[in-house]
Amino acid sequence: MKRLLLVPLLWANVAHGTPAEDYRQYCEQCHGLNRIGATGPALLPESLGRIKPDEVRQVIRDGRPASQMAGFAAQLDSARIDGLVDFLQQPPASPPTWDAQAIRASHTVLADLSQLPTTPQHHADPLNLFVVVESGDHHMDILDGDTFNVLDRFPTHFAVHGGPKFPPDGRFVYFASRDGWISQYDLHNLKLIAETRVGLNTRNLAVSKDGRWVLAGNYLPGNLVLLDARDLSLVKILDTGSRVSAVYTAPPRDSFIVALKDLNEVWELAYADAQPRFEPRRIQAQDVLDDFSFSPDYRQLVATSRKAGGGQVIDLDSGAVVTDIPLAGMPHLGSGTYWRRDGHWVFATPNISKGQISVIDLNTWALIKQIPTLGPGFFMRSHVNSRYVWSDVFFGPDNDAIHLIDKQTLEISHTLRPVPGKTAAHVEFTRDGRYVLLSIWATDGALIVYDSQTLKEVKRLPMNKPSGKYNVGNKIEFAEGTSH
């Protein structure tokens, strides 16, 4: 009799549990104590910042297809799901931490490089491969850029972010997930090699020009984590005293450049020495930096702050702020691109809050033109062999449109709508510029291949929200028109 009474008593306790109790019962095993992540991703405000509450609610209720995330509609009514969603949007009672011990404990070597061939074990051109991120179900595709056949498809950690990066020979690709996992994949052998968790909320990573180092920048905890590129083992943690906005490599300078979110500083970390110390050279900025791009010679940094508006140009040799640039709204400089017009360099950037593209003269830093668009955009791409810059209209009702801007006249020559009603975004060219690949950002989306000259569709590959694609050759050569 007592045993029969125990079940309803326990069920009553669960049915009227607090959100914290619901998390402990239904979420903690996969998402970790204090919500820092385990087999499932971290469930912290920093990790969920770009996911709408309605989407979080749907995942809790229905689960996530092609993942281990089950739905809990049978266990939790709508009020308790709402409470859990609100709970996950709040910071945990104890501030989460991730230190050197945790990083080392997370490090896993999945394949022995010494036992693997050093030449490609497939027939594709290794410098014309594409790495395609399918964010809808957290997978990555390795695509042959000549045949557009998928050579491999494998699961990734939650929300790969910041753009995959490559060493100078293009053999490996390194990529970061939003919740701190850095992965190394061998493009010659089509195998995952190693993984390390460097933090709880990671912005992006960079690979040194010599292929020896991987540097990851974190929001949480605010720091930089240096890894050995051979196997992702921990080398050093650099406390920044700030969240890290972005980190990129500057090949001609043999250094990493780091933008900080909470300090008016840019850091330069040199890596040319045989045993570099990675002591930061601190360069003063006029404001904290959210985003930046380089001039073609990597002497100047074109940077912006979402808080202050506008842009600033920092000379990396002298460490001085050269000038301000009148850029209204929120320019997305990291996705801007540059090309030669009338014999000299110009730079163009989309804007994530205004329907305009700003074109800047890189000699005088004068604003040449504001090109009106159908709405705010997120990504721009071009190629030295292309007449056009391709720019999306990512935000707003016309997000199914792609503008093709003539690089000499600075006029919109074509506006394509590949799939009416579905977001079209993020293009990348093949290494020779003959074809351009465009994403349809939907769970029933696609990767569309166009002839870059005739603009005719060549092939369409169904994919689950292919959020980005990256050509090995363009990336390792830091080619004109692609992102760095």
C-alpha cells in the first residue's frame, strides 16, 4: 500500500516543480550542472542569445530532429515549458567557469595522424573543396567544388560559428561551436582528428600563417585560448579582462589581431619566432570594437562599434587611429569585401540595421557611395574574376533577394530571388571564380550553384539550413572578394 502511494506523491512533486527542478530532472544529464553543457550544448543566455524564445519552447516541447534531443510535451505542460524557457534566459545562480583543467580534461584525440596518409585519399582538387555548415541539424559537408558532389557529411557540436579556418597547405579545417568546442578535421583523409572545449561561449578562431597555432576568442569566460594546431592540445590561456569580439590572422604581419568587447583596445600577438611568447601589443582604440576588417596590405584595421556607431581606421604599424568613417547604422565590416576600381582599392560593407551598402575609398577613406538596397544585409562576396559583388538582404520582408552590384559602376545590375519566400544568403565562389554557391537558409533549404558569368543555375543540393560555405583555396590564399 505504501508503495502504491509513493508514485502519485512523487509525480505530484514533479508536476508542481520549479523551473530549476525541471531542469535538474529533464535537462541536467545532457546539458550539464550549472547549464554549462555536456553531451548537449550549454544553455546559458550567452549561448541562446540568437535563438528566439519561441524556438527554445518548440525544441523543449517537440525535440530536435536528427539529434539526441527528445521532446518533453508528455512530461511538461505549456506553463512549465514557459517557465523553463524563462529560466534558461537568466544567468545561473553561480557564475559558470571554464579553466585550464577543464580544457585539458575535454581534449580528445580521435585519430592518430602518424598513421594517416599525408596526401588526399580522394580524387577531388584539395584546393577547390568547400566546407559547408548545415546549421539546421548541426552537420558539416565536404563538397567537391568541381563536381559539386558531397564527399563526406558528419555531425558537429551545437551552432558552429565564426567561419572555419585552414592552415597554409589546406589539409585541415578548424572550426568552433558557439558553446566552445574546437574541432580539427583532416580534409585529405575525411576524418575528425581532435576536439577541445576552450570555453562556454566562443566567438571565433584563427590559424597562424605557418599553421602551428590555433587561437580562439571567448565571450565566456572572457579570454583567449592558444592551442597547438597539430592536435588541439592547450598551450596557453591569455586573460583579456574582456569579452573577445573577434580574432583573425594577419599573414603579412605574422600575427593575430584581436578585438575586445569591453576595453578600448586592439591586441596584436606576434607568432613569427620559433618560440613565440604571445605577449600582447596593446593598441588603443577610440571605442570598444565589435567587428573589423583589414586593408588589402593588412596595415590598417577598419573597425566599428555597434554602441558608438560609425567606424574608425587604426594604423597597425603606428598604433594610431588615422580617421573616422561616417557609417550610419550597424555596418557588418567582417563580411565586407574589397576590389580594384579605377585602378585603386575600394571597400564595401553591408549594414545589419539599414538597407544600404557603404563603399569606401581605401586611399582617402572617403565614403564614395551609399547604395540603397531592399533591406539590411549580412554577407557580401566577390571574386577577382567576377564582375559583381553579391550581397544579401538578410533582414526584413525581402530576405529572399540577392543583389548583384557592378564593381565599377556601383549600381545594382541584377536582383535574384532564388526561392521566393525563403531567405537567400551567404555566397562563395569556386577557386577559379567560375561558379558561385548560394545558401537558402531554411530547414528544407538548399545549396544553389550558379554560373557566375551567365547567372544560370547549374545544380541544386537539398540541405538543412546551409548557413555558410568556405572554399579552401580562396581561404588559404586570402583571395580578393572572400572573408578572412
